[in-house]
Amino acid sequence: MRALKIVGKILLCIVAVAAILLAVLTVAEYRPLETEAVTVSGGGGKPLNAGDEITLMTWNIGYGALGSNADFFMDGGSMVMTADENRVRANLEELIGAAKETGADILLLQEVDLASTRSHGINETALWREAFPDMASAFAYNYNALFVPYPWPPIGHVESGLMTLSAFAPAQAERVSLPCPFSWPVRTVNLKRGLLVERFPAAEGKELVLINLHLEAYDDGEGKAAQTEKLLSLMRAETEKGNYVIAGGDFNQVFSSVDMSAFPVYEGNWQPGQIESGVFEPDLHVTQDASKPTCRSLKTPLDGADLTNFQFYLIDGFIVSDNVNVVSVETLDKGFSASDHNPMVLKVTLN
């Protein structure tokens, strides 16, 4: 009987601690507004003229901790903390160096951490700003959780999101919230995704509307679909005004218009969503380079893996309005050494 009482008290204490934690997380839950102004800092003095060639790069940098050594528990791997601080800093140095080599006028970055346990509290936005001091920079949260209590060891504190660096000075930047597919209490510690939207004055009173995005990954598919619909609605509203529109980032989906035969999705791996490319036509167009993968599976580390049937994906890319002329698009093969994604570079002119 005494043993039962002790067990009962222990269970009661566990329940009480869990209840307190849930209450704290509920009170501290990140609740972004539908639209929020975003502060722009730094330079960005380059003129934006119609007819000039503009180079854009999109890259999900995996918060500097998803290099070739890493797997991740959400993809079927075992790791939660995927890199020590030295490896994170080395990855970031490599990522920044590769971005500089592109000579891009605009960098669209996803999974950039501010102060997260998983990246050892490194302010990654500061490192990118220091590396590109002549560019205007803006940041919008995609993930802001006081403490993520699972799995073990727990993910811990997360502050992460979208970062856009530009040689041009935006007239306005804002965060536009996307639908969140998660309900309470999971919602309190999960991603709250948004779009980082910037507006640049262009010729004849028009604007270049630039959208940085990272859509849902680990949902049942409804979240991806709802977020894609919100993106499409925003882009179509801008094309109807006659503006130039470019959206780039990690869609976590494959497009029906792209030949995916080179990157089949094997059973037992994480499954990307599907987008019917026709929904964007006729005023918007999907732009990808299907010759190389943009993402690799995190089910196992890449280091030492048999690449014969290794899982690769093509889930990153751009969507442009029909008044944006695509000069070229290329996925750069960086071997997934510093991130689980490869960068994609787009060159365009504004008609």
C-alpha cells in the first residue's frame, strides 16, 4: 500500500508539472497578426530599372545544423541536436561563402535561426547581415516557440524564420500569416508560417513584389494546400494590378508540370505534397531546374551513405508573373554538405 501511495504521488507530480508547462506554453504562444510590418535594415542602394538583369537565389539553409552528417527524427532519423556549435559555425561559413559566389542581387533564405537551442543560440541573421553589409535585410518569423518539449532530448527554444537580403531598397516589407493546420495544444509549440513580402518601386509606377516562403512540411497535406491557396491569392491580386511578382522558396511540394522521374519518391520516406501547376496559369508560371535535386532526405546522414537509392527531392523553386522574363534558372550542386537543401539561382528581367 505504501508503494502504491508513493507511485500515486509521483504520477500526480508529473501531471501537475505537465499541466503547468502546458499553461505556460499556452500563455506564451506566438500569435502573429494577419499582416505585420517588418523592419528593414542595412543598405540596398542599387537602382531597379526595367530591362536590367536581376539575379535571385533561394536557399533553405537548414538553420546551419542540417549538414551532411545529420539525420532528423521527423524524417525517420534519430537525431534531435544534429550539430555541435563548431559544426554549425562551419556550415554557416560555407553557406555564406557559396551565396557570395552567386553574385545574387537578392537572397531568399529559409530556416534562419535567431536564438534557438538547436543552433546553440547563434544569431544567424546577424552573421548574414555582416556578410552582406551593402544589402537591405528583413526577417519574418516562421517558428517562434518558448520551449518545444519533445522528443528527448527536447528541441527546446526556437526562434527561426525567413530572411531576405537585397541590393535594392524595398519601399515596404511585411509578414503575411499563412493558415496554421495545427490545433491546441500542438499549435502552442509548432510552426506559425508566414510569407515575407517586400515591395520595390519599379518602372511606370509599378512594383516588384517579392515573396519569400517556406510552406508546411509535416502535416496531412491540408496545411500545404491551404497555404498554397493563400500564396496564389496574394500573387494573383498583385498581377491584376500589373505588378511584377516573384515568389521563391521551399514549397515542400512537387509541381505537376515538372518531370520528377529522376527523383522518384521511395516508399517509407517523407512524402512531399503535390501541386497542380495549372492553377497558376495563365498569369503565373512555375520555374525550376529539374536537372538536379534541391533537397535530400534526412532519414539517414549523407556521409557514408549508399547513394544508389538515396532519397532526393525537387521541392524548391520560383513562381513568376508573366511580365517577368526568365533568362535562366539553375540549381547549384553543393553536395548538401552544409544544408539538406541546394540553392537555386534565377536570372530575370522585368518586361
